[in-house]
Amino acid sequence: MKTQPNDVVAEYLREVDQRLAGIPVLQRRELLNDLAAHIAAEQAERNLASEGEIIEVLERLGSPEVVAAAAHEEAGTRFTPPPARSRNKTWLIAAIIAGAVVLVLFLCAFLAFTGRDSSVEGPAQPAVTADAPSPTT
């Protein structure tokens, strides 16, 4: 699924808005409107159409965390970053499962390799030498 430049801008503004919790609503709206207007002006002035060009504009503005932290500092409120996303946990679980699968495959291959040697038929018998007494005497 290909994203549109407007989708990228909307997601950026949504992420900034989520991090502005604690700032009065009117200040939040004003900041978000200013950001949207700035992005739209950049698009129009520079005739930006591709997603990559829009992302460059957003990167120059700063990450949603940086923008929100600056807004909190200006408003005199405390910035609390949002909790880590659950997809980080999903990645960790997937890595653990993949590691377990590799370990099981290695163990199976090891057991198959060591169990394949069928030339030995029981415990080894000691060699009889001329100096040793015969077991029958």
C-alpha cells in the first residue's frame, strides 16, 4: 500500500498532537495549525509532491518528540514521552521464537548426525596380547 504525502503529514501531526497532552487545548490547536500551515506553505513554495520531499520538510521541523518537548517548554508544562509501542515487543517475541527454532533445528541436526553411525555393534572388546593371560586358563 503506497502512502500519499498528505497521509504522511496527517500522521506527523497526529503524533505531535499525542505528545502535547498537558498543554491547554487552544495552544495545542494553534501549534498544530501553525505546523500544518508551515508544511503546506513549503509544499506550495517549493512545488513538493513526492512523499520523500515531504518527509524532508518534516525532518527539518524535527521529530514529533522534539516539537512537543519545545512546545511543553514554552508552555511551562512537563513533557512526558509516550510509552514504547507494542510493535517493539512484537519484534522481541519474534526474535526469541526465531532463535528457539534455530536452536531446535541445530539440535535435531546434531542428533541425526550422531545417531547415524551404526558401524559400532556394542561395547569395544579389549585387545588380547601375547603377554596377557588368556581368559580361558
